[in-house]
Amino acid sequence: MPSLQVLKLDDVSVSNISNMVQSLRVFSYLKHFYFRNNYINGNIGPYELRHLRSLERLFLDNSAVGGNFLQGIGATTSLKILSLTKCGLNGTLPVRGWCELKNLQELNLSWNECEGILPSCVANMTSLRLIDLSHNKLTGNIASSPLSKLTSLEYLSISSNNFKVPISFKTFFNHSNFKFIFLENNEIINENVLGNWVPNFQLEVFSMSNSSGCPTLPNFFYYQSNLRILYLPKNNIQGNFPTWLLENNTRFRGFYLRDNAFTGPLKLPTNTNTDMETFDVSNNKLSGHIPTNIASVFPNLVALNMSTNMFDGSVPSSFGGLKSVKYIDLSANNLSGMMPQELVVGCFSLFFFKISDNKLRGQIFPESTNLPSLKYLYLENNEFSGTIPSSLSTSPLVVLDISNNRFSGKIPSSMGNMTRLEQVSMSNNQLEGPIPVEICNLNSLFLVDLSENKLCGSVPSCFNPSSISHVYLNNNQLEGELTYAFHNSSSLVTLDLRKNKFTGSIPQWIGNLSSMSIILLRDNHFEGRIPHQFCEMKKLSMIDLSFNSLSGQIPFCFGNITLEVTKKKSVLVVEFDSSSISSFISYMDKVELERDYHVSFQKTEDFKLTDVPITVTFVTKGNSYSYKGSILSYMSGIDLSSNKLHGEIPDGLGKLSEIHALNFSHNNLTGTIPTTFSNLLQLESLDLSYNNLGGRIPTGLSELNALAVFSVAHNNLTGMIPEKGQFGTFDEGSYQGNPYLCGRPLPVDCTSTGPKPVLPSADDESEEHGFMDMEFFYISFVIAYISVVLCIATILYINPHWRRAWFHFMEVHIIQF
């Protein structure tokens, strides 16, 4: 064993690092030591490795090292490769020790907490071919740093630091070995360079993103002819599309100019590039027609993204020649015309197709369409018409979005064959007929949106997939009772059945929907009582039962609803993962880089799921609002308006401290406004109009500083309107129809005299009108008493017979007493 040269101890747990290192003393000829991704008790110190004089390669990635490790590692003078990714290094880099590694060829200090400027002694590492300092907190101008003196460098990565990087790169023009440069997330300095400086290097990969200091492409690009990957997103680079880059570099595999400000037409070269796999020019200002020669120029294209530009005209039929393409995104342009049939016939490898937000028309696919790999199809916001082709069921679709088009006819029963379907959106079309019972076969559904169509009939009672989270059936002509549909859907978060013709009572099994957050049953024909099972749903944030025929009282347990604020209400949408440069490096490129430079790329899929906020419509503040994203996450409300509810408003509702909107208007509610409402400090809208509420408006409501809309119109309220806080902003319409209310903004002055009604009061201790009523009672009693006495005296005076009888009566009773 002493002659062992390679030792790998990756992914192990070491309880005593000192004992382990002591045992390595016998391996005096050890050259390669791999100790990565380990859980260790203690730190690896440099002096514990000093006896390994022959060590050439040391990999300690994701393993803790001592704070003085770099200072003492200089003793291993034979070291050629040192990798310390995620080793907990922090503070400024030392000026001794590691700089003495004159034979070091590769140095990786990425994903640590190193800060400050690079020490000048780094220039002594004249053999360095690769240096990776990415994801630290290093500073300084790289033009004057020791990096500019390392002329042997081939691979430089300084991404995600605080370096200043002159865009001219002039001080590196003599680095003739440069091939790979990664500059993401640093400060780019735009400088004026006099003269024509020609670099000695020919780059293969250049990556720079998230910079605002680069208005144009670097001049040294004009002298590059061997680029394979160009990654320049989010730099706000301006100017015409650089066709010359494609003409000068015929070996491109990844061309990424996303999120910039390029203008003008997209012109492709005439020469063919068989290596191009990814072409992404999305989110620019490119205009004109999509080039018709794209398939002949890039015949082996795998991913094409031209979304969010100003392209017009039709989709070229030549797209059918892209036999290897998996991903096409042409969304958010001004494309028109019909879908080329060549595309859906020739692109049999197509996995993701998005052409939403255009002006395309006609039928989407012929019945003979065969897309055996298609999983994600986004066609929303176009002018497609005709019926939904049943041929879609032959594709293994996971997401289907054809919303906001002009599709008509029935939903095909063949949809039941799409057993992999997770999200389907057909909203805002002209679909009619019943929901096919075959939809019950879709057990993987996460989201269903069939809203704003002309669907009729009942919801199939068998439709209750356990995985469903969001259901939108609003604005249709659906009818009947909710018998067993959704009763087993324990994952259901959003249920929107607004504006249909559903009848019967709200089912009691609704309490089984433990994940329910938003339930919208507005504008139907539901009747009966509000089931107390609502109170068993612990995650509710929005309840809209308005415009039905519900009767009975508001359940007293409503005050126990937690109105949980759900921090994440979203659906998952797939998109091409181009968030890092590694997404554009093909498998063979990664193999070559890892072999030649020992660079480890994170494993990334070509496609990833991205959160997209769902949208919910809720009526508050007298208007209908659409809530989504973070706003929806913090919105909560209860709307029971326009029903036949009676009884008092439960005092317990004052415990809903996070609620933003309450609407109980247009019912038959009685009693007083609960004084506990003064605890609803987040309340923005309170509508109690058109009821039979009495008493005073609680003065504590003036402490609700968030209250923007308030209405108690058409009730039997009395007394003075509060004047403090938000009550100074409400107009007369908030109080009209209450003849015994007074104070601003009403024209009735509370100091005026006149009859005052005896009505129940919310504040019953010091009411002025109560005192005046008692005084009136005493005066009336005295007057009545005197009147009776005078009347008796008058009668006795006039009639002698009654007078003798009266005195006799009084004499008898006095003797008995």
C-alpha cells in the first residue's frame, strides 16, 4: 500500500480527521487525493498534509478546511491542482503560503466567502492554466490585478464577485492561451480605447451577464473566429443584430443574446452551421419577418427562442426542416397567418412549443398530426378557431393551454386519453356542450381552467382527482347540484364556480377539502344554510357566496376561521433552463472541459418548471379586481352579500384580524354592528348596506386606518357618525337611508331639536337622547295624574248622588284600615 498513488474518499463521514490524516503518512507516494462532499469532525489543516510531498492533485470540495489552510499549503510544492469549492474559506486571501505553489496549474476557490483584493503574490503562480474565483466577495479592478500577469491562463472565472471589469479587456490581449472567460455579475466598465488593439487570444466560450455598463458589444469580438458559446443575457446591449458574429464564427453551439436591446431585422448568414444547438434572441427589439433560411443555416438546432420581440409576418414553413428541434418559443410577437402544417409534421422531436400572444388564426393542427414527443403546448391569446382536434390525444401532453382564442364546438371525449395531462386551460373560447365524463380519467390533473365558455350540463360526479389544486369553471352555463364532484379532492386550493346555474345546497363534505384556500360560488342558485363545515377548512383566505339564495344565520364559527395567508399560490410552467452558462454547453463540451480543466458543472435539465402566479377575481371596494402573485398572497375576504341571511352579525368575526374585505350587504341582518369590528386593523372594505341593523356606528371603527370603503346605507342606524380617522373621507352615500343618523357628511345637524326615536343603542351609558326620553316620561305621568284627579273632582261636584256614594265608600275603607 505505500506505493498507492490515487486515493478517493468522497462522500464519507469522518469522526476524527486527525487520526485519518495520520494514517495517510504511509502513503508517501500518493499523487492524487480526493476528499469531497464529506461530513467531518474538525478541519483539514495544511500541516496535516505536509508529509505528502508527492501530492499533485488535491480535491477537498465541500469539506471544511482550517482558517490557515492557504497559508500552510505551500509546503506541498509538487501540487498541480487544488480544488477548494465550498470549503468555508472567508476573509482576505493571505499573502504567503499558497502563492508559493509555483507548479500549480489549476486553482478553484469558488463558492466561498473570500473578500478584498487579490494579493500581488498571485502573479508568482506562472504555471496557472485555470483559476476559478467565482461566487466570492472579491473586489478590485482586474486590469491592474495580478490576473493580468498570468499569461498562461486558459480558463478564467470571476463570476458573482465585486470586481470591476474593463470591457475592452486590453490588458489581457497578450494572454494568447485564453479560451474560456466567465464574468457574470460584476461591474463592467465601459472605457475608450485609442487605436486598434488586436488580441492574441481566440476564445471558445465568453460569458457576461447582468451588467449595465456595456452599451455595445466588446470590440475584441471582431477578431474572434473560434467562438462556440456566447452568453450575454441582461446587459442592455444596443445596436443592430450582429450577423457578423455568426459569419465570423462558424462553430457556434450556443448563441445567447437574451434580454438586451438589439434592434432591426434578424439576418442570418448564408453559410451552414451544423454545430448550432441553441439560438436565443428573446426579449429584444428585433423586427421584420422571421428568416426563412433558419432550418438550412442551423439544421441541427435543438432549442430556438425568439419570444418577446416585434417579429411580424407568418411562421415560415421551413420550420418543418428542423428535425432535431425540441424547444420552440415564438411567443409575444406580432405573428399572423395560419400555423404551417410542415411544422407539426416535420418536427417530430418537438417537446415544447409556445406561440402564445400573437395574431395567428385558423385551425391549429390537422387531424393527421403526429407529434409523439410533444409535452408542453402553449397557444393562448391568438385567434385560432375551429374545433379542438382529437389528434392532440396522440401526444403525451402534460400542459395544454389554448385559452383566449375562438375555438368552438364540444370538448372532445378523446381528451380522456391524455392521462399524463397535469394542466389544461381552455378559458375564454366559444366551447359548448357538457364537460365530457371522460375527464374523470385524468388522475394527474393539477389545474383545470374551462372558464368563460358556453359549457352546460352538470359537472361529472366522478371528477374528483386527488391531485387537483386549481379549478376554474366560472362564467359558463353549468347547472345542477354539486353531488360528489371534488369531494375527494383533498389537494384543492382554488375552486371558482362563479356565474353559473348551480342549484341545491352547498354540500357538507366541503369541510373535507383541507387544503382549500379560495372558494368562489358567486352568482348561482345555491340555497339553504351556509354549512358550518366551512369552519373546518383551516387554510381559507377568500370566501365569496354572494348573489345566491342562502338563508339562515351567519355561522357563529366563522369567527374561528384562521384566514391563513398562503405565501405561494402559483402554477408550474415549463421553460427552457437558460439561467446558467452550463445550460448551453453540450454533453461533449462538458466532458472535454471536465477532462481537460477539471471543472465540475452542476447537473441541469434542459427544461425546468417555473412558478407562474394564478389569478383570482374577487369583488371588494365596490369593484371587481383580479389578484395574482404576491398581492393575492396577502388578500383575504368574505363576501356573503345579496342573499337571504337574517339574524345578528356574530361578534366573533372581530377575531379575523387579518381580513381585508367584508361584505354582508343586501341581506336581512338585524341587531347592531359588533363593537369587536374595531379589532379588524387590516380591514380595507366594509359593506353592511341594505340590512335592518340598528343602534349606533361603533366609535371604535374610527381606529381602522386601512379602511378605504365603508357603507352602512339603508339600515336603521341612529346617533352621530364618527368623525375621526378614515370616517372624514367617506361621502354621504355611505350613510344614506338612515333617517336618524346625524353629523357630517349628512346634512342633519346632531344639535337640532325634534322628536327622537327610542331605538336600541350600541353605547348605552351616556346617550343624550336617552335622558330626554325619561324627562318626557315624568312630565307626561304628572300631567296624566293631575288630569285624572281633576276629572274625578268635577264629576263629584256635579252629581250629588255619586258624591254621597264616594264619601260612604271612603268612610267604610278608612274604618276597616
